[in-house]
Amino acid sequence: MLLANKIAIIYGAGGAVGSTIAATFAREGAKVFLTGRNKAKIDQVAEKISGAGGYAEAAEVDALDEQAIIQHLDQVIAKVGNVDVSFNAIGLRNTTLQGVPLVDLDVSQFMAPILSHVQSNFLTGRIAGKHMAANGSGVIMTVTSSPSRVAIAHMGGVAVAMAAEETLIRNLSAELGPRGVRAVGLRPQGMPDSDTIKEVYGLHANANGITREQFRDIIEKGTHRKQLPSLQEMAEVAAFVASDRASAMTGTIVNMSMGTIAD
């Protein structure tokens, strides 16, 4: 197992990305501590993992609340002694954030993803990073998206937030790397089995006067494989990156754009 005896905290574990990451980490042997603002949703994820033979505990934690993050981390450490992986998978509904030209976008809508995604990643990364650096090991992880590198119309502040998250990952690595802590981001192309991506594709389709299926087809044709990655494909890469086998990877963003971005 890739993550045997590892302890992982997953923020935003009730969403499509977080729940898939949690199940995959647990399958690979990690004890996963799931957090989110909707306790009922993360309880369901934890029950599913436990039913499959994994170890999962759920707690209601707002990943924008510094004291709540600290308190939960302290509780995990008191119970199991350590935290090896901190994975931030928080999401934000995009109903009013994308699909609108920048010149028509309200400043509060533009700033919403920047304030939520970047602030949350800073808080969870900083708080976990302090503990990990004191222990001399650990991995800080998050998920971004291809608009961080590719200019796409009607992205609002989301692309700016993704680019900022990637910069934060690199800076965390530069500062914490000498103390044994890795920081790595994942940059998948839109995963169509995620309800969030389905919603986003609909917003962009409306903005361009086409159907959701037509917009998805445009995105798929921009990849080398002419297809988009799945949530599970993303999670499989995440499990490897979180493992000791990826010990040489830090300060970087794993490119899962299917060739849309050619590094």
C-alpha cells in the first residue's frame, strides 16, 4: 500500500474531489480524518470508507476558520500522534462566479474565489506546515485547474485564485522544504464526472451560446488524448504524490491537463 501508516487530514472531504481523494487514500492504507462544513455529507463519506474496510473519522471544520483548523489538528495529533498529509480540496459554488465577462463582474464576485481558496490554502498549509516542520516530514497538497496557466474567457476570479494557489505551493516548498516538508499541487483538466465541473461547463456554454455538450467537446479536443481525466484518475496520482515514493517531488504542480498544457 502506498500510504500504509500515514495520517491524512482532508479539508472539503464532502465534495467530489475530497471524497474521492479520501476513499483512495484510505484504500492505500492511510487513516483519513475528514473535515467539512456539512457534517452529514462527510459522515456519509466516512461511513462508506469504513464499510470498505478503511479508517475514517469525520469532523465539522470550516477551513476558513483558523481556530477551528488548529483545534481539529491538535485533536488529531492527540489521538494518533502525527499528521503526514494535509490535503485542501475545498470548493466554491460557481453559479455567479464564472460565465460573466470581467468588465461586467461585480468586485465581490471577482474576489470570492480568491478570498476563499487562497485564504483557506494559506491557513491549512501554514498550520499543518508548522507541525510537520517540527517533526521533519510531511506533505501539503491542493488541487488547482488549467486556467491557472491558460487564458480562458469568462473565468472571473477563479483563474486568478488558481494561479495564486500554485504560487503559494511553490513558496511553502521553498520555506518548508529544508525542514523535510514537501508541498505539491495537482492541476487536472476539468473532470466531467464532478458535479462542479458539469455546472461550470454549463455556465461557459451559456456564455458562448452553445450547449454544455458542445463546450465539453471543445475542451476535450484541446487535449492530446481527446478525453478528459476522471476523478479517480486524479486521486490515483494524488495517492502516489502523497507517498514516500514521490519524495523527489516538491515545489511543483502535477500537470494532469491531458496535454492541454505542454510542459
